[in-house]
Amino acid sequence: PSIATDGEGRWMAVWATRTPIGENGEDPDIVGATSGDGGMTWGTPFPVDSQGLTDREIDVEAEPRLRYGGSGTWLAVWEKRGAFA
């Protein structure tokens, strides 16, 4: 996993998972969760990859990295290998 903060109490974490979110199947996808209280509690995981809920091909998404870009923006990057939807 990769975790970043905006320095004002909001945190975000991203990680690779095989746990289905919605109808995304069993291929690994990148998901994230946010915390608004300095990491004390976390929200429901959500897909970070815009294709995470719709890709049906077996691919591997791994090695996510996360950074806070300022002004409320976050940047996540990851490695994607295999068949692409």
C-alpha cells in the first residue's frame, strides 16, 4: 500500500486487491480509501482505476504509489501488466 496526507488531517491510501469491488471480477485492481480524521477512521474502499469496475480481462495491477498534489488533488500511479480491457 501507499499512504499520503495533505498535511491538514486528510489521508488517502491506495493498494492492490483481489477482493471484488462491485462487479470487477477477481483480477487484481487498485483501490483506495480516505480518512478525514488523521487516519483514525477510514471510509469504504473505492476503485482508483477508472476501468476497475468494467475490465473483464485478467491483468495484474500492482505497485501503487500515491502523492498529494496540493489544492485537493491526489496522484496515483501503478504498474499494469497482462491483457488490457
